Amino acid sequence: MQEFDQTKAEEFAGRMVGILNGGALALMVSVGYRTGLFDVMAGLPPSTTEQITAAAGLNERYVREWLGAMVTGGIVEHEPEGGTYRLLPEHAAFLTRAAAPDNIAAFAQYVAVLGSVEDKIVECFEKGGGVPYSAYPRFHEVMAEDSAQTVVAALLDSILPLVPGLTERLTAGIDVLDVGCGSGRALNLLARTFPNSRFVGYDLSEEAISRARAEAEERGTANVRFEVKDATTLEERESYDLITTFDAVHDQAEPAAVLKGIADALRPDGVYLMQDIAGSSHVHNNLDHPIGPFLYTISCMHCMTVSLAQDGVGLGAMWGEEKAREMLREAGFTGVEVKQLPHDFQNSYYIATKS
């Protein structure tokens, strides 16, 4: 039998306690973000629970208990003598809406969303199958916030310039398709910025397409249209100069068919710009990934399982660069470059061409 190392055991027990506290704090950070408490406290001097509650328009008893978690978790400072609480500016810089794209609190929402389907995921462990998109009522809302600060905020100044000459082509006027467009924030921004170009967005989710259409109608954007469509059935040939996917390929039921459809729909001199999760296809290469456990968890409890729910391949968010390059080649792309942005360790940007 293997010798039992008591020191290692105690170290691991301590780590497990830290995980319990961290998981609990993730839920409370999500609550603080959704209720606007971080935004309110960032603008307040040291304040009592009553003052914070009044400023936030919330229930004092809940705010008081939430503050208990924030204080013991080292997120909020507490002065016992005056009974006041303060959110340090150095902490607010990663917790408020104004802090985007550095706002980490928005990502804490995923923990609560994924926790809501734990029973269904456990059943899948036992019986196989998957959990459908419809089981995640807030996922598109959270994903849209995530996309807004990681992709949309960087789209014009950082992402488009990754492709030489692309901004100029969009200004002159080209045909653009966004596959798996979600709530359409990226495509709507492009359509408003480049009125001479024509934009189309496809997504399987009616909820997401409704959000996208509503934004376009509210802004009066006439050069964009959105359709509910299965990405595996594009069935278009040489129709677009630019096709984009933002964090959309890895959770498809048939990602190989999606990539082949994209290649077919692209004109000979066109460009496919794919943003997807940065990482390796091999778990041992991801040991130093700054958010490796977080990404594998999202993959297991959403990306992989929604694909399996459609009798798909269950590729998962951590399919990795090696597998992505292989699948792009098999789809018909002969030129593939992979680039990253200095501020974004979460994503890679694949620039694929057919010539």
C-alpha cells in the first residue's frame, strides 16, 4: 500500500477549505454584481449598512448578511467602532460595471447559472446524454455581458486590426456573416460602425435572436438582419467576404459541419475570423492556465453538455488550439494564423483563409 503522507493530507484539507470559501464568495460576488451593490459602494465613503441600503434601494437585512461574507472574504473593509463598510478603489477596479474590461465580478455569475443545472448534470454522469440550452434561462444574458467586455469592447480597436486591411474593406462595403451570433452585440456594433457593409447573424436560440433584433430596431440599424438558424445547415456558397464566430464553434452539435459550411459560404478571397477559448487540446499543457479549472467547469456544465443534448460530439470549450487547427484544415482552410491580444488571456483569434 502507498504510504500516507499526513503533511500532504493536511495541506490538501486546507486547500479544500479555501475552495469552499472561494465557491461561496463567487456566489456572493455574483449577487453583489447583479444587485448593483459594488457599483453603489464604489461611490460611497465608509458607510453603515443603513446608508448602503438606502443608496442601493435594497433590503437592509440581506445587505447586512451579504456584507458579512464580503468582510470575512477580504473584499470589503469593516470598521467595527463606527459600524461602517468600505469598498477599496483597488477592489472596485475589478468588481464594478465601470471597470470593464477588467470586471471579474461579471464572470462570477456563471457559477450561479451553472449551479442551477447541477442535478441535471449529475443525471447525465449516470445516464449519459446532455442538458439542452433551454435549461439555462440566464445563460444568454450572462454570455452577452461577458462578450460585451471581452469582445465587443475590443472589437473595433483591437480585434479587427488583427486582419490586415479588414477595417478598410468594411468601410468600403462587404458582406458579413456572424455564425452563432448570440444576442448580436458584436454584429450590431459592426453594422452601426460600417453602414456600407451588409451584415447577417444566425443563432439557434430564439431568445438570443429576439435580443439581437430588439437592439437593431431600437438603434434603427437597417443594414443587419438576424435569423434563427441551425449553424450546421448553412447551405450557402461563396456568399460572404467575412465570416465571424465569437466563442461559438466548440458547443455546436456538429462543429466539423459548421466549419465546412463556413468555408463553403466564404468567397475565395474572404476571411474567417474565429474567436475561441485559448488553451491546449491536452490537459497537461493547461496546468498553468490562469483560469483552467473555471473553463473546464463551464465546458462540462454547459458547452459540452448542450452539444451532447443535440446528439452532438460534445467537443467542449477546451478543445484547444491543436484540435482547432486540425479541424480548420479539414474544413478546407489552407491558411491559419492564431493571434492573441495582450489584455485577453482567455481567448485566441484564428484568422483562416482558403488560399
